[in-house]
Amino acid sequence: MSGDTELPVPDTSDVRSGPEVSDALLSVLPLLGEWHGEGVLGGAVSGSGADVRFGQWVRFTHDGRGFLAYDSRTWRLTDDGQIVGPDVRESGFWRPRGDGDDVELLVVGADGLLELYVGSARTTTSWELATDMVARTPDAPEVTRAVRLYGIVEGALMYAVDRAVGDGPLRPTMSARLERIR
């Protein structure tokens, strides 16, 4: 298939078009769409000891079934906002569980890290998730547990990821503020 060929199945980040949104998605529906903005990678994680700026594009889509597909791409930025090159890339699925506000998040990163989070909607526009399982390839970061907080504040998607290495404490890893672009 060429890059400009339409897929034979629907996939959308816009609730106004495409398949009907499943009722199962009500607890994560505010995430649906495309988001773009900037964030900070924690100094301990960046290897430089100093915080590092990054740009980010995130997309949450659905195909009519009871989950959101998640794609995220980041790129490093200089202090004056110039693009240095590609950085962290993740894909996964947000899966509401049961009739309540419980949710699972499955995330795989190109760096060889696989994280399974469980948590719940704290409000209609915020979610708190902690790892239930972390798996990694031999050369992946030595992450043993993590917590992700997401919230929509004044129309912007804001999030923070804290991770632990070994038996160490959770440390700020990355955070961002993203504006809805679609």
C-alpha cells in the first residue's frame, strides 16, 4: 500500500466523523484527538544532568471498538527551540475496564520498554495510572515501575511520568503541556 492510500477500515481522532464512539470509551473520551506541544525530560533521565526540552505530537484514535489507540512522537529541542532530532516514540492502547472509571494503558516504546498501567479516572478529565507490569529488552532503560498522571486543564492536555530504576524511588521523567490541534 502506498502512503496516500486510504485504509479499508475506519480510524478516527474526530468524533464528528467515522465510526460511532463506543459507550465503553466515556471515561477516556476527552483524550480523543491530536495534541501538540512541548515538555521537559528530567535531567537524571536525559543523561546530561540538566532538564532537556522536547516537542511532542500525540494522537488518540478509535475505530468504533472499546479502546483508544495511542501514538506519541517526540523530538529534542535546543534551549532556543531549534529541533535537534527525533527522540522517544511510543504506541499503545487505553482500555476502559468494566462499567466504572477503571482504565488500563498498554505502552510500548521504541527503546525496548513495555509498560502495563492500571488506574482510573480521578475526574472526568484526569487519570492516574501506575504500572502493574514492566518488561524490557536487554538494552532498554532499567525501569522497574512508573506512574503516569494525565489531565485536561483549561483545554490543554498535561501529563507527568515518574519512573523508578531498581529499588530506587520514583523520579520525574518527563512532563508536557499539549494543545489540541484536531
